Amino acid sequence: MTAQRGLVTLGVIVLGVLATVIANGQQWMFNRDFFTYWGGGRGLLEGANLYDSATWQNITRVYGSTWFPNPIFIYAPPTAILFAPLAALPVPVAAVLWVWLSEIFVVLTACVIAWSLRWRRPSSYALFWAIGIMFFVPVLLTFLMGQVSALILILVASSAALWDRGKWSGGGLLLGIAIVKPQPIALLIPMLALWLWLNRRWRALGGVAISFGVSILASFVLFPSFVSDWQSAASAKVSGVADRMPTLWGLTLDLLGASPLAWASAWALVLLATVVCVVIVVRWRNKSATELISVLLVFSLLVTPYLWNYDQILLLIPFLVALIRMDLRGASFRQAALLPLVFDILAMAFFVIASVRLRDGLSAMLSLFVGGMLWFALLNQPAPSGEPV
């Protein structure tokens, strides 16, 4: 036990050093996404109106950033509330701490999934899977940009694990916090609400409702008139980049061009995916939460109209579930150990193509690849892994 604690402590220290190197290499995140989060929290602490353009630009300039990707604080108030504690720290210190936490979130997610699925052989693949996760493009981008995606990752994975252990209220409360960035889970949340309702898990629904309710109430108390300014800015941003996203929207518009046929096809595919999700939820009422959420995440990442490639870090959940299930079904060591490398190569190839073309629609194929792999891993599975629902 002492040796294990020593290894954990050493690992946390190594991650801290790596976080410092990353933050320093990114000029302490002054001109990265992290500064937007930090600036939102700082403006909240100062009582500023984050949804006034002049005020937001002043906050950005005063605290040292020269990057203005958005006319206002582009996120809803819960994001600023979450980052207010970090905003009490200087930007470089807060950046190191946030990247450090993000690294820990990713490691914990892998541990939580293994624990949820009662997997007993992590040491056999630890090195191979750690390398695969570390070099997965969305993971790298999350760290380099100081993005919030790793937080959503651990919240979703932990909610599923708690539900599989019968901790319905706690899982619901955690999932509700994911409102800080709702785009990647735009379909996941209503589908899970339907699943919980079908199984009469009122405590879980109550937990989600409390988290959402508190966030919404706090938003209107702190920024009574934020909706109109935020909604107009957010809508303009989404409509301007939908054809570049790694989603069904981006893939369809990329392949067919921005024509009426392309938009109609995208809508049809999104509606079809939603119907398929409803069927899955109804038919998989007794599936473990971790497995169900893994499947629904693939669909959610495909149908949302706004998604950047770092948000695809959420694919780690279905990918790890698929790997563990394949191992439990007798896949060879070579298959289970090398698949993360294949995953990384695919992600990197799509990223390079997107960098050249300035369009990332083809990266939607990454979600389709993981979905196919997960379907194969779960097909004809004899019994769910979690506790009975």
C-alpha cells in the first residue's frame, strides 16, 4: 500500500511538472481558450457585465491578453462561476493548476471506467493505453488550449460509475454540473433523462434537476439580462462554423457543399440518429449506465451542431469501454494493446487534413470508427456488467 501511494504521489508530481511545461510553452495561456474561462471568472469576481462587448474587451486587455476571438464572454454564466476560484489567482498560476487538474481528470477517467466495469487486468495494458491516451489529438489539444473538455469527461464518466453502483443522487448532481459546456452532451442529457424516467430513477433525475436549477438560478441572479446578448453571439458563432465541425453537419456539408440538399441531408441524418438513440434507450433499459452512456456519447458528438476536435476527448469513454469489453471477450493481447495506436494515427491523420483544408468534417469519421468498435464489443454480450437497473 505504501509503495502504491508513493507511485501515485510521484505520478501526480510528474503531471504537475508536465503541466508547468505545457503552460509555459503556451505563453501561460494568455492567448488560449483558458484565458476566456479565467477572464469570465475574473469579471464575475469584479461584478462586471461579461455580456457587454466593451466591458469584455477591457477585461481582456487589462489582464494581458491580445486575443479577441469573441465579442463577449461566449459561455453561459455557470462557466464563469466555475472558474471564479481560479480567477482569484494570477493567470500563469491558474493556467498551470488548470492543466494539471485536466491531466488528473483524464487519468481518473480511465481508472473510473475500469472500476465501473470491474476490470481486473489494467496492469497488463497500462503502458500501451497510457501512451495511446497521452498522444490522442483531442487530449493534446485540451491541454494545449486549456480547454474545459477534460472536466466534462470526468463528470460524465463518474456519473455513470456512480449510477452503476446505485448512487443515483450523486451521479445526477455530477452530470448536472456538465452544463458548463453543454454542446458535446446536447443529445446525451435528454436521452439519459428518458432512460432514468423509464427506470423510475427519480433521485437521479432530481440530482440532475438540482444541478441545472441552481446553475440557471445563479445565472439570472448574477446576470439578469444575459440571455439576449449571449444567445445572439453564440448563434452567430455556431452558424458561421457549422460546415467545419467534426459532426454529421460538418461531414455532410463538406461532402455535398452548402446546398439545400446538404442541409436537408444533415437534418435527416440528425433526426435518424436521434430516433436510433430513443430505440436504444428503450431496448437497453437494463444496460449498465457506463455502457449506455458510451453508446449515447458517440451519437451526441455526431449530432451537435457545434463541436471542436478537442471536444472529441469524450470519445475516450466509449473507446475504453470497447477495449475492456473486447479484452473480456477474449481479444488477443496484440489487438487490445495496439488499437490505441491505430486510434491515435487516425485522429492525427484527420487533424492534419483539417489543418490543411481548414475544415474538420472528416474527423466525424473518428466518432463513427469508435461507434463501430463499441458496437462490435457489446454485440451479443451475455450480461450487463453493472448492478441491475
